[in-house]
Amino acid sequence: MGSAQQINYHLHLAPRFKFIYFSNPKVGCSSIKATLNLAVAARRGQALAYTELAQVHDRAHGVLRAPRQVGPKTFEAMMHAPDVLRFSMFRDPVARVLSAYGSKLRGPRGRSNIAARLRDAMGWPEHRPIALEAFVEALVSRPDVLELDPHWRPQRRQIGYDVVNYSVIGDHANFEAAFGEILTHIFGVPVPVFDSRSLGSRRTDSNSAAEQLDDELRRMLINAYAMDYEMIADIRAKGLDRLQG
């Protein structure tokens, strides 16, 4: 799951409602965080609204807590308690990488801070357009680049699959149903999902990126994210992709 700073940024806790959400970027995380914050705030009688995407990712704007805010004793208890729902979502690795490329690196998005960090890591000239082929080759050839940013870091490490005792890890391909079941389990009634795209969030252009993805590039990505495909197979074999009981 990374450093203490990363853990405190990507984990979202609600002790009263007994859940921990482990954020997985490019896997519906903006909609998930907004929905959970709004649902918890409503049940606390607190006013909360989102008018821009940046607010969703601003921990101070929401009501969910980070591990450091609840303290080590509460956090440790929630990580092991059988009645606490520990959940995340997974996505096909190639689709996730294409989504990350489309929203952070492709065309005009190549002026993002994330793109600048990638250029620095690769020694590429400032403002050089980042072609999909170059990005894929960087992911394949440089382990440090594969881990450079949470938006394309292998999901197995991003969500700490091998160290967290998960209750459920939903499939992004079945997002509405999978997340809907989780929400009903937490709150006891169906909860409407807040679509973060209503805030004018950037299109990921994953379809445009996919059009550039030939068989060789796809093969390279599948090999680079072999650990994620193994994780997904394990999730399904264990039935972790659906709520039990």
C-alpha cells in the first residue's frame, strides 16, 4: 500500500458505519469516495455537497477519516474486526492503464504534473508529447516507472492485496451492481451512486488510446501487469468479487 502518507491518502474509514475503503485510482474511485462521503454525512445530519471534482479528493471537504485521524488503536482494530467491511474495486489492467494514459498523459493532458514527473524519470525533454508506445515501453522497461504513480501502479500493490484481509473486491466491469451491493450492506438500504462525471471530470479518452493499441503493445502490457491478472484470478477463485452471506 506504500508509505504512511500514501496509506493516509488512499484509505477512507468510517468507524461508526464499520467500513474501510481502499482507493484504487482509475477504478471508479472518485464516484465511490463522493458517494460514501455523501451517504455518511447525510446520516450524521451534516450538510455536504460537491460542485467540483477537486473537492472529492480533498480530505478536508469530506467526512471520511484517514488512519491517522482515528488513531492507531482504532485503525488496527478495524483492519482485523470481522464486522468491518474492508473493500476495494479492481479493473482489467490494460483498460486501467489506457484510462490513466488518456486522462493524464495524452495530448493536452501531457502538461499535467504527472506527465512532468514521467518525463523527469525518463529524461525526456520538457513538454515532449508522450506517445502511447513510449509510455508502454517505459512501463515495461522501468520498474520504477511502473510504480511511479498510483493511476498506473499495479493494483495488487496499490490496494495491498497480499496484506489486507479483504471482505470484498468488486469488479469495475460490473460497477453499478457491485458497488450497489456494498452500499446496501453498509447502510442497510440502497444508496444512489454519485456519478463524479457530473462535476465535469476529464474524459479519460481510453477508447482513443485503445485504437492505438496494437497486439504487440497489448501483449507488453499484459506481461507488465501479470501480477494484477494473477490477483484478479485469485479474487474470483476465492469468491472475493462478491459479498458473502
